[in-house]
Amino acid sequence: MLPMDHVIALSAILFTIGVLGVATRRNLIVILMSIELMLNAVNLAFVGFNRIWSQVDGVAAIDGQIFVLMVIAVAAAEVAVGLGILLAMFRNRDSVNVEEVNLLKW
Amino acid sequence: MTAETILFYLFGGLAVISALGMVLNTRNTVASVLSLVVTMVSLGAVYLLLEAYLVAAFQIMVYGGAIVVLFLFVVMLLNLSTDEFPPSKQRLIKSAFVIAGVAILAQILIALGHDPLFATPPEAVPEGYGGYRQVGILLYTDYVLLVEMASLLLLAAIVGALILAKRKID
């Protein structure tokens, strides 16, 4: 049997790596990939907790895995729109550096 | 230590190392995307070890296949092999972020060690846990509204991506 606390710890570590990627990198592609990594860490936590509470009165309970499928759908939509924004930004600025995009900053 | 546990540590370590490689690699964006593939596939293996078989299949097909290929496609399209940007102007904010992130992670890890939830190993899974039949029945009965909302979201994303990526809107 897997050590479940280590599964949740793995999820927390991956989430932190994703947060640090968003906070420190300036390449928009890497920022989008870090967001994907955070979504994956949340998925891992969902699957792990679903494994802990795997049944209700002897019947399999898999609601956590349904949520994971929904998160995957949201991630796919997010990547499509995010990469569209990246293409538009590259066309206008000729760069993917997020610090150069400061039109709305005051 | 059982074979399952050894495999979990193997794939978990692989996922963490390749995630770090993705975030820390500033010279080669293509290698960064390929590190993300390794993370996704090892997470798929961890899902298999957690007996979530359908989710593992979706993880490898959707994340390892579709999403990462989309990233790779854009990197190749824009020819972004390196990102040699001028030095950042926001060093203070970024180091504050790093310190806060690591502090929160340490708190979570310490709290995990004291949680009574993890004191006993989880019981064996019931028949049909994580298979396509169970997931399919639940998706089309209890969660049918969620499926409809996801389809609307994907439609909106397709239209949005088309409009954003178009050169000029006629």
C-alpha cells in the first residue's frame, strides 16, 4: 500500500514548484507550463484523497476522479486560449517576455 | 517495502526532478517542454499505482499527448529556442515569492506528518474502482450538468483561441 501522506506531500511539492515557476520566470510559455504543473498537482491530491475515501458502504466512490476529468477539460481550454494570447503578444511585441507587457500597469 | 512503494518513490522523484528541470532551465525552451512530458507521464504512472486507471489513461493521452504537443508546436512556430531576456527589474518581489512559497511548503509538510488521517493505511478498493464503467455511469447520471458545462467551456475556448490567433478580424 502506498504511503498516502507522501502522495499528498508530492502534490504539495509539485504545486510549490509551479508557483515558483510562475513567480520567477518571465517566459510566457514557461509560465503557462507552470500553471499546468499546478493543475496536475491538484489532480494528484484529488486522486490521492479519493483513494483514501474509496468507498461508501462498500460501493466504490469515485467523485474525486470525476473532478480530475473536469480539471483536465479546464486545463485544455486554458492552454488553447493561453497559447492564442501568446501568439497575439508575440505578433505585437516580437517577444514572449511578460515584463515587456505593461500597458495596463500604472 | 513493497514493489508498489518503490515504484511510487521512483516515479514521484522523477516527476519532481523533471518539474524542477522545467522551471529552472532558462537556456533551452524545447528541453523545458520535454521535461514537462516526463512529469506528466510519471504522474500518470502514480495514478496507476493509486488504482485510478481511467484518469491515468486520460493523463497520458490528454496531457502527455495533446497539451504538451501544443506547447511544443508553439515553441517551434515562434522559434523560441532560448529566452535571453535583459535582467529583471523586480528582484525583491520575486525573492519574496520564493521565500513565501518555500515557507508554505514546509508548513504543509510538517502538518502532514502530524495528521491522524494518514496514521492507518487506506482499505482495499472495492470492485470496479476507477474503471471506465464506474466513471462513465457517474458522469452521465449525477454529473451530467458538469459535462454539459465542460462542453460549453471547450466551445468558448475554441472560439476564443480562433479569434485571438487570427491575424485580422474581417
